[in-house]
Amino acid sequence: MAVPDGTEQALAAADETLPQTVDGLAVARLYGQPLFELPQDLYIPPDALEVFLEAFEGPLDLLLYLIRRQDFNILDIPLAQVTRQYLEYVEQIRRSNLELAAEYLLMAAMLIEIKSRMLLPRPPAADGAEPEDPRAELVRRLLEYERMKLAAQQLDAMPQAGRDFWRVQATVERTPRSLLPELAVGELRDAWAEVLRRARLNAHHTIGREQISMREIMSGVLRRLHDRRWAEFGELFEPTQGVLHAVVTFIAMLELAREGLVQITQAEAYAPLYLRLAYTPS
């Protein structure tokens, strides 16, 4: 196929501008432009290209990982195969972190010791029982570690404050005020019975028609409470006036309490009753 003369000249000019590389491929791109060789002054940290192996929390964690990954029976561990794989991993971490590898080397020595004890003939027990398997202690530690690890994972899956949720704190400003105990009906009845008893002691046999005004007695009770913070329940009665006057006074007190003009209170249970104005007099 014939190529136009202008196209051949453009391709030749492009070839002259490209740097001479081994395979003609760029090793990177910088701001969209191909980079065919690394700069000479580029600093690469020594550990930048290090391959990080899977992190384990300790020798037991690594050993349990090797057993579970290959579906080995933890009660019948093939020590030769597991020890070989374990040592391969220890050799890899020894090259980069000798201090970290020391802890794993201790477990490797234990695995080799157990394997050696399994190869040697075991003397029978004193009572004739079957000698203990050299792997028993290791199996016990692995099972215990696995239980703790599963429990830790279950705890970590639970919602945690500061990670999965935040506690809400609300400030409510309240003005403190004194709360008086509730007045029971029975205590009001007992106080009234005491007033009646005192009134009967001063009863007389004067015969006549007595006119008693409910409003006048209500106004009298309010006047007596006007300049006082409180007054005892019995002080507001006049036993010398007789039972009828005491009854009307008691009804007047109840009417004032119903209208919200006075309050009948007591300091504590079984304490004397007191009356006070329910409003602030001007």
C-alpha cells in the first residue's frame, strides 16, 4: 500500500524525537507524557519494594493458620509437613526482622523436639497405661488459643463506642425546687377529727339561731395567712365557737384549696398539717 509523502516525513520526524530504548516501551508516565527511563536523581527507599507477608499475632497464630488452611486434624498433626512449612515462613521473616524471628524460632525448636520424641521409642508408663502423646501439650495450647481468638473476634464484632456509635450527651438545665410530700386523704380526715374533738370539749347548750357566712370565714382565713408564711391547720379553728363553726371553717378551707387560693401541706409523713397561700400577696 502506498504511503503519502507527507506521512513518511512525519513518521521519520517522530522517530528522531523518541529516545533510544531497549524495547521502545515507556517505563512510566509523568503528567501524561511517556517516561522511557528513570531519572538518575530519583530516590527509592530501601523498603519501598519489600513484599509484606501475611501478619500473624505470634507463633501459635502461625501454627494454627497452617493447620486450619490445609484442613489437618488438630488432634493428629502431621508434624513433619507442618514443621517444614513453618520453617519456610520463619526463614522469610528472619531475613527482614531477626528480632521478630527469635520468637518464631523458639516454636520451631519445640516442633523439632516433639517430632524427635515421636521418632524415639517411648518407655511404658509406671502403671502400664499408654504413654502420653508428645503432641498433647501443643494440641492443648492450640485449642485454648483458638477459643480465645474466636472469643476476641466475637467481642470485636460487637458495637463499640467511639468506633461504631457515639454516645449522645444532652445538658438539661433545671431550677431546683423543694418538693413537698403528697397529702393523703386519711391524714386530712384525722386532722379534722382532732378539731371536732376539741370543739366538742367546749360545746354549750345555748339555744339560738346562728348565722354563719361561708364567704366571711374564707376571707378571715385568707387574712390570717396574709402576713404569715404558713399556719398550722388547728390554729385556724376557734373551738369556743362550737362544732358548727368548725364545720363551716373546714368547708371554707376545702373551698379555698379547690379554688387554688391556699395549699394544704405537711413537711413529712405523719407531721402536722399546715396551710399557706398559693399566691404571693401584693
